[in-house]
Amino acid sequence: MAEVTIRVRDHGPFLVEGDFRLVDAEGNEFSIDREKPAIALCRCGASQKAPFCDGSHKTCGFQSCERAQ
């Protein structure tokens, strides 16, 4: 099994690295550019490219700084 890492960015997206599939609620797979080292998934809910981040968190006032316990 390949290793997948998900990094939480302060006030920003989840960065997902590794070999993975991203599927919607109906089981349809999203197209992912495998040439990129990571993809960014929206956490703020304002992205026009959901579920991918488009940088909207920078202007919508999204604040979040989770830390592992």
C-alpha cells in the first residue's frame, strides 16, 4: 500500500500527497493531475473549483488552525 500524507494548512486547504483516488458521494472519480506533487482540497467552502482549493480562503475570512493532540 502506498503512503498518503494529508497536511493541514493554517487558514487554508488540506494538501494531499501520495497515490490516492478522490471519489464523490456517488462513487465517481475526480480527475487528478498526477504530475503535481500534491493537490489542495478546499476547507473554507468558498472555492469555485470544489472540492479543490482555488485560493478563496484568502478572501472569505476563513480561520482554522487545527493541531494534533
